[in-house]
Amino acid sequence: MSIVKSNLCPTCGGLLSIDLDKQIYLCPFCGVSFDYEYFREDNVKDVASKAIGRNEYGSAEDAYKFMLAKDPHDFEALRGLFLCANKWKSMHPMLKDSDIHVSVDEPTLINAIDNCLPEHKGYFENIREALKELYHYRDLKKEAKDIGQEKDTAVKALDSLKQEYYTNAHGFTIMWDEIQELEPKEREVFISAAGIIILLLIVLAVQSRAWPFFIVMGVFILVAIAGYNIRKVVVAKRLRASMIPAKAKIEELSDKHKAKSTEAEQSHNRYKALVQEFMDMDPLPQKASEDENDGIEE
């Protein structure tokens, strides 16, 4: 036996239980029983509808099972069990695809497809097809997101190469720019100190007559400058070569992301079309509750 919370005993007001096999209602408090027909079919449907409206899904489920005991093909009861399984008040949550977490093999849906009348089979089959399309859309959306993240990583890697290339090409310029950014007094001190050092070196060279040493030092400096510039050319060539495949990869990922996003959008449109199709096929159209209306696109 199962409790039907929405049916109260008219004698004591206690919650009635239902025995589907004996087709009777029993009050566990005062012991009164009621015939199967005490609650007419219309009344049971009303009980189920009101129970769902109050989020009493267990009570609604019992009422729908009671209805199916009389008619295993009852459309409203078959759909009602699916609603109870997902704790929905109507089918309108299907319009808010982000909130859907229903298996395509949900037992109550499979049961509805297997037991409904032929004229209602398309309705329930479309629900299942919509769910399949929804999960396909989510897979495509995730793939597009993963490709987008891979592209972002490739763009950062290319930006790093570009920064390295700029630094290599403007080494002395960057140093001079940093000097220019010094405060006026700091810049004057730096230039004065550099001038004094150069002047001292010249005086030292004249007084010590160490011209050979300074000639060697000059040659060494020239060689170092030449080596520095040769290195700049080699590094620049390497960086340019590295940027070519990096740019090609970004372009390839951009194309893949665009294609996958387009495919995901098409899948989402197919999902919405399937939902609208079974909504239009509904022999007993439902109204969305206030909480179900929140977030539904017009």
C-alpha cells in the first residue's frame, strides 16, 4: 500500500492509503475504508494535478498509478509519472535546456512510449528525441569550448614569441627608453656619472700611455657589439620561424571553433524545434507555473 497524501479521510481527516490490488482506500487512523469508485476518475486527476502544484510528487505519483490501474494507456497519467520522476509541474522546463538532467532512458518515459495509445506515441518519442539532441548539443558545446581554450593558449604562446621578438630587436632602445623614463634629476645624475667615467678613462689612457691596452679593449668592444648584433639576427630568424606554425595553428583552431560552434547552434535549434513540436502535439496542453516561467525564452 502507498500513501495518497492529497486524499483525506472525511471521517477523521487522516491521510488515506490506497490498496491497488483490492481497489480500495483505507484510513490507517480510524479504520474506515472506501470503495475504488469513491474517488471518480476526474477527481483523481484533479488530486494528481493539485498535488503536483504543491510539489507533493509522491502523492501525485500514487494518484497517477491509481489511474493507470484502470487504464494503462491513460495519456495524462503516463505523462504525469514522467513529471513526478523529474519533479516538474509541467513539460515547460524542457524549454529551459540548461536545467534539464533527464536520461534519454528514463524508465517513466520508456514506459509511456511502450504503453501509450498510437496517437500519443509521437508525443513521447519526440520528448526522447529532444533529450538525445540536447545531450548531443551539450557535447558539441563542450568540444567548442575546449577548442576555444586551446586557441587561447596558442594565442598566448604567440604573444610571448612576439614579445621576445620585440625585446630582441629593440634591446638598446628599450634600455635607452628606460633611461628616458627616469626622473629629470635621476637622469642628470646617470648621464653625469657616465660622462665622468668616460673622462677618467681617457685621462688614464693619456697619462699611462697604455694605448695598446685600450686599442685591444676597443677591438674587444667592437667584436662584442658585432657578436651581439649577429645574435640578434639569429634569434630574430628563429622567432620568425617559430611564429609561422603558431599563426597557422591559431588559424586552424579558429576555423575549428567556428565550425563546431555553428554545429552546436544548429543542434540547439533542432532541440528547440523538437520541443516545440511535441508541445504542439500535446492533447492536454499545460500552463507553466510562475517558477517555471522564469528564464524561459520567449
